[in-house]
Amino acid sequence: MELSAISASVSQVREEIANAKREREVFDRSTVLFLDEIHRFSKSQQDSLLGAVESGLLTLIAATTENPSFSIIKPLISRSLVITLKPLSEQQVLTILKRALDEDESLSRAKCDAEALEYIARISSGDARRALTLLESAASLATEITAEVAQSASSEVIAYDAKGDVHYDTISAFIKSVRGSDADAAIHYLARMIVGGEDPRFIARRLMILASEDIGLADPQAGVIAEACAATVERIGMPEGRIPLAEATIYLALAPKSNRAYSAINQAIADVEAGKTDPIPPHLRSTGAVGYRYPHDAETGILEQHYASVRSYYQPSTRGYERTLAERLEIIRKILPSDNK
């Protein structure tokens, strides 16, 4: 039997399970259930399958274009064998397209040149269904399909899913390219997201996070650039928003990188969560702060004064502006008392 995850309800699932039970009891016949697009099932719908799958009443074969780790409930995954289907090669897609032209009656009247077929195979990203959809779209535009006709038909089937695995994989590749200082790769992935219809505000938000996490104090201006980019994109929209996005992407990719501030706050939070919180020294409290020394009274702006008995969380790198901070931090730590760390 086969169920569509788009239209099936919990009651329908239960009905199919009841049918499978009757088949086994009356005819001693097992049931195989093929469930397409299982990620469209709600958690309650997926839960309703568990008992039948676990008891062997149903042999479930499910298909999904999403990452099952995110879209399928863990109890169902743990009872399943997950098989990942990899994209076809361009040559394999070409073979399928040529076969379709030879055997499909609706396409038999179309003439498609080699350059057009190669273009369709290339932009389909190993997805035969997408390639055939594009071929059919091109055939509806002209009986003689050239590369230009294929390109005109491709706008609706660009290989990008703004909510699926391609979305997560592309933004991941984009961020890792910026972090890795490869501006050209970053611009390439930015273009793929723009052409695919990704929300530009999402891209801008990720750039702001990256500016803090991966560049940090090596270039404090990076955060300003990323925030200005986000504000500009919000105000002017697309397609003009591609320009500040490209500028910010290139700037952040070429900026010196440091995650030392990011590491420092993570370590400090871990210590606090572990209960490493000594009482606040009396001279630092808001009331009755006796003995507090005002740093501005010193020529250097720094006085030998105890603030907290903690380890040295911030360890600056020698990249970009952080080199200057490292030099200043060395001076400060020589002035502060040794029991401050």
C-alpha cells in the first residue's frame, strides 16, 4: 500500500494499520507500506506508526527529501535503516534526458541540442526529476530547444530549496568560506542563495553572527559593517540588497579572524554553571563599598585592585587589532594583583 504524506490523516494511518492486521490474520499476508515525503507527517502521525513497525505488522519504506535527523521522530529512526541516496552524475542525468526524448510521447516532437542538454544536466544538481521538469518546461516554450531556451525555462527550477537540506548546506558552505577567508567561494555561495530566493535578511543575520563569532576583536569594525549591511538590506530590499550583501561578505572574508572573545565567554559561562562563583568582594558591591579605589585617580587609569579570583579567560590572538589588545592586556595583567587570576 502507499500513502501520501501530504493528504493522509492520523485516522487514515490507523485505518491502513487495521487493514494490515486483517491481511495478516485472514490471509497470513504481510504488508509493505510506502510512505512518500514522510517529513510532512506530524509527530502524532509518525507516532501512530510506531507500534505497527515495532511489532512487524508493517514493513515501512519511507522517502524524504529532508534530513531525517531533523524531520523524523527519533523512535522511528531508531527502528529503521536509513539509506542515503546520492545525487546522480551529470553523465547519468544526460542519459536519462536522452532516453526521455526518445521514449516520452510528449517530448518526442522536441529537438534538443547537445549544449541545452548539458546545461540542463549541469544545473539540475544530480536530481533527475528536476532535470526532466526543466526539459518539459523548455519543450513547452519551443520545439527546438537551444541553450537559450533552456536558460529561459530554468528560473522556476533552480536547484535550491529555501527550507530543506540545500538551504542548510548552502548557508553552511557560505559561512565556512567566509570563516576560511575565501572571498570568491563565499560570493559564489551568496549568489546561489540569491538566485534560489533565500531571504536576504537571513543571510545578513548570519553575517552579523559570524562577525562576532569568527572575527571578533581582530577587527572590531567587522560587526559595524555587518550591522550596517543588515540595516541597508532591510531598508532597500532586493535586488539592490545583493550589493551590500556582497560588500559585507567580501569584507568579512578578508578580515583577520579571531574567536578568542567567543571562547572566553563560553568558558566563563561553563564555570558559572559549574558553581565557580565566589562572593563578590565587599569593595565592589553597590552598597557599603568600603575600600574601593577609583582607577581614574591613577596616571595609567589602572590600579592594583582585586576584582575576582578567576582564571584568565581572554587570551588574545596576534591577528589584526587583537595584537594591539594583547600588548595592552600584558601591561594590565602586570599591574593587577596576582590573586586576581
